[in-house]
Amino acid sequence: MNSAKVIRNRRKSPDWISDLSFVQLPRIKDVAFIKDEIAFVLDDDRIVYIPLAWSKKLTKAKPRQRLNYKNSGIHVFWDDIDEIIGVKNVLFGKELFT
């Protein structure tokens, strides 16, 4: 049984973002929740903040669910609430897919 979802973005990313290889992008080293923001620490020493409101699932999640994530460097997975945020979302995204 295949449980993969097909995600269709209503907004098309500019071609140059879609064409970027993950090798060209920094990796996510760590994630922290600060008030109403999510902080992503990147391996190039940048810290990028996105509004918590961009993720309806994380907004509704309990604190222990927010802290229960897996970080691959390219994507952060919250399996308990079925949410994924990728480095491209962090660097170039607006609101995350719903």
C-alpha cells in the first residue's frame, strides 16, 4: 500500500528555485520554536525565522508534538502531525502547502 500523498502547489515557484539542487543549498542543523516563530539553524551559520502561522498543523500541535521531529538536513519531518518543512520552504517559501 502506498501512503505517499501527491502535493500540488497552486503557486508555481520561479524556475530558478525549482532548478536548484539540494547540494547547492545549506542544510538545516537545528529547529527551535520561539513564541510565534520557527527558527531554523542552517549549516552556514544563518538562522532563518518563519511565522508559526505558516504551518496550520504546527500551530495546532501540542508542545511535545512540535519537539518530536526528525531532521534529514534537507527536510524536517513531524510524523505525529504529518508535517514536512524543507530547506527550500525555509529559504524561498511564502506560506507552506496546506
